[in-house]
Amino acid sequence: MTKAREAARAAFILAEALKLNIKVGAAHDGSELTIIPPRGLKREVYYNFRDAILEVREAAINHILVENGVRR
């Protein structure tokens, strides 16, 4: 998968996760990714989003850090 395609996929998955109130964050140095589901979210839904986010982990971290103004 190309970097641009992976970045677009990460942005889409993170936007959809936000609609379900799944909070996704990254450490300032990009070393960690945190995924926190809201209370009451079906386990299967959370697992599917978690797995999708982890497939594009690096792109997701980069997207979050760019949005937060940590990276350009």
C-alpha cells in the first residue's frame, strides 16, 4: 500500500472512530498509540476498529500528531 493511500485510510478510520466516540491518541514522540472505547460500545465493534487502526498504526500516529501540531 502506498503511503498516500495508507494516510487516507488512516484518516478515514480515525474519522469514523470519532463518530462512535472512540478516542484515539498518540504519544508526542510517536512511540505509543492509545485507543479508548466509550462505555456501551459493542465489543465486536471496538475490536474491528482497534484492528483497523493497528493495521495503519504509523499513518494513524502521524495523522494524529499532524492534527495536534506536533508534526508537519
